[in-house]
Amino acid sequence: MQTVAAVTMVRDDAFFLNAWLKHYGEMFGRENCYVINHGRGDVVNDLAKGCNIIGIPGDPHKAFDMKRWALLNGIVSGLRRYYRHVIVGDVDELVICDPAHGTLMGYLEEAPEGRVVTPVGMEIIHRIDKEPDPITDHIIGPRRHVRPALHYAKPCIVSAPVKLSRGGHFAKYKKLHVPETLYVVHLKFCDFAEYSGVMDARNAMTADTGVGVKEAAIGGHWFSEARGEDKAVFEAFADLKLIEEFNFARFRRKMQRTFRPRGETGYYQFDRPDFSLQYILPERFIGVI
């Protein structure tokens, strides 16, 4: 049985897809990467050559996220019969291992099966006042600032029968495995210019559905009315309190302490507060993504 497959769904997001392919494609082999091409766009087909590309219609739909995660759950369930672990998530979310403890592939080769793993979440933020260099080969290097983001701590490494919720935030799995070596890295804010371009595209897609935030099963942040002014969003990162020592142990403890059933839904959750904090990634992380 193969060790790991990686699965995502994407529509034309060339910047994030390139990062996803570089990270997982080089580590696991493109033959073990599964890319759902929403809209069957040429950009995705060209970039993801060598991967397993599944083209689906791109018609706008108010229940986009519900349909998307129904499909992803089915694909993960099937692939789990052929792989020991399946990593699933949005194209701008990447699982990494702290280099002090080895590589992600090394972790997965030794990790037990029959469980769902939820790495702690962190978000790379572009400090436009301190990081003028463009992103070229690697993201971590030109960008070193991160903030804790438990909203993106998702049950995304699957090696047990499980159903994931819309957005992949919750799982019908009653144990919480949060290894101290792993992180889910969210890339949405890693580059100011890319952010603006991606948000333009997402705003256009949600406008095509013909409904508003309250009527749609799509993340509210995709809608133009929830967007705000782009430069102000990035300038505000300077106001986050800088913590000198990079250590996310407190956030893992927070996840463990608050883990509980999500009402009567069958899913489980933990508290996901916002933290007005930022850290600088140690040099050992440079080049990881």
C-alpha cells in the first residue's frame, strides 16, 4: 500500500496551485496527487500535468461548498483503500513538518494508521512594511511572519473512516490527534499582490451565483461586501503583538482542552478564537514551502 495521497480542488488559482504542486508533488510524486479541476480550466490542466486531474463542471452554485466537500469526502473515502494516509484541503493550505523533527514524508511513514490527524494552524502574513522582496522560488524566506490560526487547524490527514464537514473544519471522529511536529499553513495572506488578484476572482464567482452571503453555502469571505480594503488588511498586520519565541504549544493545549462534540451533529470541535499575535519563523523553516 502506498504511503500518502494529497487531494485538493482548485479553479484557476495558479499561484497557490504552483505552491501546492511544488510541496506535495515533489515530496510524494505527482502520481500520488489528485487535483479536482473545477471548471476544467487550461491553467490547472497545464500546471498539474503528471497528477491525477479530475475535471468537473464550473457552473456557479449557491451550495458550492456543500457540493465540493461531498465530492472530496467521497474521493478521500475511496483513496483510503489504496493509501495509508490521505491529505485533503484547500489549495492554499499546506501541511508541513517542523524541520527540527524531520520531513512530512518521514512523519507519515512512521505515523500509525486508523486515525485522523489535526495539525495546529498558522497563517503566513505579508508584512508589507518589512518584506519588500517578491516571492519567487519559495514562500518561506521572503515571508517569515506568521500568526496562529486555529480556524485552519483542520482534521486533514485521514487514515480512518470519517466524514469531514463543509470547509473541512470538523470531523465525525471523537479523538483529537495534534502532533507537536506538524502545522497546517494557510497562504491566503502571504503576498499582497496575489491576494488582491485571487479575491477579485472569488468575488466574481460569488456574484455569478446571484445570491448573497446569507443564502449561499460558500465562505462569507468570498463575497465582496465582506472583503474590506486590501491594503488596510495588510497594514493591520503590523499591529499584532510580536512574540519573540516561536512556540505553538499553548495553542495545541487550547485545542485539546476545548475539544468536544459539536452539538448533536456528530462532528467534534474545539474553540477557535482569534489571537492578536505574530511570530517570526526560525531560519530552519526557510524553503520548507
